[in-house]
Amino acid sequence: MKPLKQIFDFYLNSSIHVALSCYALVRITFHVFHIQYDEPMALFVFFGTIVGYNFVKYDALVRVKKNPIRSQLKIIAVLSFVSVILVGYYFFQLKQITQIVSIGIFAITALYTLPFFPNKKNARNWAGVKIYIVALCWVGVTLVLPLINAEILFTTDFFIKCIQRFILVFVLILVFEIIDLANDDPHLQTVPQTIGVKKTKLLGLLLLIPFWFLEFCISTCNYRDLYINFLMVGMLISFILFANSKRSKYYTSFWVESVPVLWWLMIVFL
């Protein structure tokens, strides 16, 4: 069992799982807006997520703390390097406007990680800002980029889906913040640190109301998508209600991050 656990931990620690979640959201965007499968776009997001998340997670560990590099971290570094090459390969297959917007999103990711301003912390440590930056980046990568690359006009449906996608990611991050409450720096002023766990859970539950009802406003609304979104809401309610700081790391790093993948699979198979 130990080798299997090591493989599973590597799968999570190397950001492959979160990259799969981003990939799933891109595929959902293709489905919603009837975009033919765009392999360069989908794989650009997949490998770009691996690069971005590993950069965010391990930059401080290697560059600032100068900790000894363990074997698993070396393998993750190799995976990230290969992913950088593949990101470059798919980047040049995207439309020029998509390339420009993706560079802007990368700049936000770099700002999130690196302290660009003298005597200032990076954006990741700005009080109360982290959750909004991450949610906006996910919306940009999984929704805005695919539509720009497909040359689809920004209609009312697009803006409704942006709000929906933002709410989804925001709620998922709330669960992460509840689980990480005991370990987060108090100066971060995460939502649970600011308003408490009970009110954070209530906020998450309340946000799921517009998340589902916005689906009725989509011009292509149908019973199948409403049913799938209803199942999604039920799943998210469960994750919110059962979240607490004593949960295993796998509760968020695997199960919560699996929500977009499960959503995509429901669309494919239901």
C-alpha cells in the first residue's frame, strides 16, 4: 500500500489533479457554448495549471527557505520543466489575442507569488485578497480564454457563466480556508478568520442559491443541465457542511478539487 500512497501523493503534490480540474472546466465551457474540442486550448490550460500551481507552491520552498530538495520535489521539478515546454508548444497554436490575455493572467499569477514591490509581501499574503485573485484567475483561464480563442462574442450568457464560475471557485476556496484555518497565518484575514466558520459555511450555502438559479437565465437552458447543476449544488452543500479543520488534507486536495471533474463526467455520461 505504501507505494500506491506515494504515487497518489505525487499525483496531488505535482498539481496533476488540480490541472485535471481546470481541464474539466474548459471542457464544460466547450459544452456550454457548443465549441468544437480545441486540443491546443485544453492542453495549454492543463499544462499551464501544472506550471502555475507548482510555481506558486514550491517557489518559496526552494528560493526563499532554501530547504533541501527531496526526491519527490526533484521529480516534480522535471514534470514542471516538461510542462513548460508543452505550454510553449501549445501557446504558439493559440490565436494572438488569446496569447496576449494568457500573458496577462500569467502576470497576475507571478504577482500572486513574487514580491515585486520593495518591502512588500506578494499578493498571496495581502489580507483578504487571495480568494478573489484565485477565483478570477480560474474564470479567466477556464472560461474567458476558450471563448476568445474560439472567437465567440461575449453575450449575456457569457457574463452569467462568468458569475457562476466565480461563485463555484469561490465556494470551493471557502472549504479550503475552513480546512486550513488552524495553519493559516492570522494576518491573511481569510473568510473563516474574519467572520468565523459558521458564518463562512452559511455564506457558502447562500452563494449556491444564485449559482443554481442563474442557470435559468441561460438562453440554452435545458432540463438536463438544470438537473446536473442541482446535483452539483447537493455535492457542494455536503462538502461545506462536513468541512472542519480536523479533516484530512485529502478532503480538499482530492475530493473538493474533484468537483469540476465530477461535473464534467456527469455532463458526459448522464
